Amino acid sequence: MKKIELHLHLEGAAPPALIRGLAAEKHQDLHGMFDERGGYAYQGFKDFLKVYEAATAMIQGPRDYARLLEAVLAECAEHGAIYVELFISPEFCGGADLPAWRDHLGAMEEVAHAAAAQGLDSRAILTCIRHFGPERARKTAICAAETSGGWVTGFGMGGAEDAGEASDFAWSFDCAREAGLGLTNHAGEWRGAESIRDSLTLGVTRIGHGIRAIEDAALVRELAERGVTLEVCPGSNVALGITDWRRHPIARLADAGVRVTVSTDDPPFFHTTLSHEYQMLAESFGWAESEFRQMNQWAAEAAFCDDTTRTRLIKELQ
Ligand code: ADE
Ligand code: ZN
């Protein structure tokens, strides 16, 4: 089945073997960061963020970014993706100043063009880190605004949802909107409905996760009426202990008319793939091709791409 993925962190998708290789090249000791199976080892979300930061610190310079993107897009193609949006956080890799970001972007654009020629289209969403604070977010927003118009089509925010309020980052979201970028924010993952409502004040058309909207019936109705799209990452939520597969809110949100889509977030951290997400949803809720087709259609409609690309994607999905 052809799939669209709207929520995939480039750094969080780094295969552990690639990070180990980069660490060896840089004579860095990442001892203790991997489990006995060679995967990333962490205990809970805050520890996940720490390991994530240590791993992503190994990605430095245009060559590393290009190798990473090549590996990640190959994996996406293997699982049937025809279009993917990559969350990229220059703050993690020492590249949040504009000249460094331009270098990294140039290297990645070459890889992205080559993948598009092979049938996998992609776009980048520059993503600031909430727990690094509003000042650092501004730098990422400026990188996004200054390089918008080509492969970079979106701006977003990830990181610890309990760090301040989304509205503290209004300057950055305004800057990105004025540059014509699509907007999304991680919310309703670690906090409830009020965090999603706060995100909506930023003018986002999509919410990363958003599953805890289910705790507030009025908010669920509002999301459905406004056509806000949720980038749901069920395997991530299960791996981080927020819920389990059978109780996952995605099915109830879909039943309430909310536009839900399916993504992987940080696949190697959560031992998942896009195919695995679909398989688990099929097993948990009895979903079949028609449900997945509807979600991919919503994903195409919410994608941060031009209308020509959108029309082509919608056709390809049929
Ligand atoms: N960055 C990468 N994965 C994340 C998640 N699940 N929540 C918040 N920020 C993230
Ligand atoms: Zn995410």
C-alpha cells in the first residue's frame, strides 16, 4: 500500500549503526547508549530526550546529514512511502546558525532530489526544541524563513511539552508563517487539551500527536469542525508508555470525525516502521484498506507541499 508520512524526525530516524559509525569516526564514546540488541537504550521520555541529544550530536556537517537522509529515505521507500515530511532540528547538530544550515541543507537537497526521481518525494519541516527556550527557537525560525520556498516548506516545535507554553514561541511561528511556511506543533502528547488549545493560537493547521484531545469532547468537536489534522504516531505513544495499542485514542478520534494520519516519529527508538504501525492498527481496530486510504488522503490534503504535488499524490493514492 502506498503511504504518506507527515511526522518523521530525521535525527530520530538515525539507524543506531550509523550513529555508532559516526561516533567511531569522531573518536567519541557512546558507551551505555545502546542496548544489548544494538538499539537505543533509555528509560522514559526525559531520558529518551537525553539519549536523542547525545546521538544527534554525532551528526555534524553536510556529509553526515547527506548520509543520514539517504539512509532514512531508503527505509521510508522500503515501507511504501511515496511522500514524507522530515522534522529537522538544526539546534541538535550544531547547525542553527544560518551559514551552517545552508551548507547542511544544500547537501540534503541533492539527496532529496535523487530520491524524488526514484519515486519518493519529501519536504523538510524545521523544528525548534521547546525545552531549549524561545530565544534559541528564533534562530531556527530564521533559518526556516531564510531558506523557505524549496525543500523547506514547514516550521514546527518538538521537545518537552511541559517547558513553558506554546504561545511563548509566537514570535517564531509568526516569522515562519510570514515566510509562507506550513505550521505544526507537538502537543497533546504529555499534556492535555489546554496544551492543544494553546498551540492552536499559533495558527497551526496540524498538531503533532494531539491524542490527548480525547479527554475533552468540546475540543474533539472543534478539531473535527476546523479540519485540524493530527500527526498520530501510535507506536511512539505505546513505546513511551502513554497508552497501549487497544486503548489508543486514534480510533475514537477518527470515529469523531477528526482527521487523523499515521506516522512513526523516531522509528529505531521505538522499534517500529511505517508497515508495523499499519499492521498494529489493523490488528487493534480491524482497520482495512479503506480506513488507511482515507487517512492517507487526509495526509495529502494537509501536506506542506504545492498544489501540483498534492494533486499528483492524491491520484497516486487511488
Ligand atoms: N522529538 C522527537 N520525538 C519526540 C516526541 N515524541 N515528543 C516530543 N519531541 C520529540
Ligand atoms: Zn515528534
